[in-house]
Amino acid sequence: MVNIAILGYGVVGSGVAEVIDKNESSIENGIKNEIAVKYILDVRNFPGDPFEDRIIHDFSIIENDPEVQVVVETIGGVGVAYDFTRRALLAGKNVVTSNKELVATHGHELIGIARERNLNYLFEASVGGGIPIIRPLTQCLGANVITAVYGILNGTTNYILTRMAREGVSFDVTLKEAQRLGYAEQDPSADIEGKDACRKIAILSDLAFGSHISPELVRTEGITAITEEDILCAKALSRRVKLLGVARKTEGDRIFVYVAPHMIAEGTPIAGVDDVFNAIVIEGNAIDEVMFYGRGAGKLPTASAVVADVMDVAKHFKARKYIEWSEEKPGFVRNAGELKNRFCLRISDAAEGAAEKAAALLGELTPVDCDGLKTGTLAVVTGEIADSVMEAALPELRPLGSSVNALRLFK
């Protein structure tokens, strides 16, 4: 019998219990053992819930029960979730999580504790939700030298940008719609400011390049500055606006890693990923390029990935899975300001002389021939320039228009 305890009975935690209950027979056939949810830890009571009899409020019951072999952490955050995860591992219990913030921040430490005790700390659901990515990256593509990982890592922002492109509506209107439909939280900052994508690309970078990368090292931009005019400029350039998390190896085996909105060329597979769907692209020196696509969030898709990790643990109680990375290496992450891109610069209600000022700061500029832009809007594409050049230019350009934005052109 494999006994598990679930920490947190919210969307994902309740989904884990539901998947195990609904698919119990196939899960047990897969692990060649019986499985049971013995405890569910939450601060709330759930009268009438099918798992009501398993709800407890004291973690020490789980910590001190030798029959519990797998702890599933779906609390989220890096407070009590970190404390309980650490205590569970120290108590000799394997841990499975969907908590991207915890893995991105403390993954190296927690994996180290698991290694010392010959336990597993698995987190497939922390990056792609229901998209399998960690196993393919570490196992199926293990013969490759990974040169880049990038993707659409947040369904909320992708939904907003898709609706803005299709319907021509504003960011604010689309955000409210996403909240009404349950795609965005009442406090959507983690999504729209790029923090969620930042944590995910940090984890993917850890795995792809073998060194811990703190989320604080990931230069992060969200989508709050994007307007309908940016969307129109992208269409004029036969491109789509997407928020990407990007990690790319450069000379000296150092990497660039950042999150930012990009204009992606139409016709490329990732440009066609719309609505709440996510996609992750991996480039390797043997495989060239592969893309993983699917629902990056949601109750049952995420729970599916969590339960798959539980099954993996149940098959490897005596043989630990090799998923880990080294300590953070000083200088491994290059300053994102050194990265070179072409940019689409947009200045709404541009003042007289704005084009000349932009050219003086950014070099040669190519006008964007775009229908639908407001009268007086300046839209141009730069040559390949360092991010630091654009970063320095923007404060000088903002006084020259009512709204100024610059988006990177990708591929």
C-alpha cells in the first residue's frame, strides 16, 4: 500500500484527490501496488466533501506517521510550504509538488536534502502544469547539449494577448474578462507582471544548464504596457505578440535568461499558440528543436502531472530519480542588457522631432506601415541593438509622446 498525504486542499490539491479516486484502478495497475489518500491537510473544514473524513489540521500527524510515504505539497508560496516540505523530507518522506515559487527559490536545497536521504523530490507540474516537460528535458533529450529553452509559460497573459489581437480590445477590458472567466486571479500581478513566467523559466534553466538560477537574476517584464497599437504594429509586421520566458546559452557557456513580451513571426509554431494554452520549445545540438504544447494550468491537467510524479515515486522507492543541479555560479547569468535584439518602437501622439530624437539614440530606423494607428503615432523598427541601449533611450523618449513602448522581435 502506498499512502499519500496532500498538503493544501485548494484547486490542485482537490484535483489530486479526485484523479486518484477516479483513476484508482489504472494508477494501481501502473505502480503494481495499492494507493490511498490517508490525510489531507488544510486550515479549513470541508463538510460534505467526499474526503471529509481525511481532513486534518496538524502537520505533525503526517510528519510522525511512518505509513505516509509520499507527501503532495499544493499549498503554494515559500512560507509554510517550505517548512512542511523540509520537515517531510527530513522525516524520510518523498515529496511531490506543483509549487513553482518554492522550486525556483529553494529547489537546490530541497533536492539536496532528498539526495542525502535517498528520497525523491519531484515537481513536474511546477513548470508546464499538464504539459510534460521535466521528464522529456532530463531523460528523453538527455543526450543533447541544450542550447536554448523558451516558451509561452503563462496561460493568463496568453489569453489576454490573444483576445487583444482577435477583438481589438484594450488590455484593461481583456484582463477583467479573464478574471470573470477564472483565468486570472483577483490580484493578477504574478501573471501580468511576468513573475509566474519568471519562476518557470528559472526552473527550466536550472534543469537545462545544470546550475541554480535565482528568480532575482531573471530580468522580468510583464504585459501591462502593451496597447492595441502595439498589436496593430505586430500585425503589420506579420507577427504576434506573446510573453516569452527565454534562456539561451552564449559563448563561454554563460546564459541569458529573461522574461519579456516579444513580436513573434507568424508561421512559426509558437506564434500560433493562443488562448490559455502554453508551449515550451527546447533547442539541442542533436535534436535541433522540439515543442511541447498543452494546457499549462487548470485543476485536472495540473493534478494529472502531480499524480504522475506520485506514481514515479512509487516505482522508485529504492532507486532515487536523478533530477538536480549545482549551486548558483557567480557570473553564470549574463547581464540581460548585453543581449541584442531588433525592437519595434511605438510612440503615440509623437511630438515634433520624435523620429529624429529616436534615430539619434537608436541608430537607423525602418518605418512600420500600419493601418489603424492613431494619427500622430510613430512606429519604427530598429536595427540589432543591445537591450541596454533601448533601456537608456526610453526615459528620453517617453516625454515625447502620450505612450511609449518597445517590443523585441523574436526570430
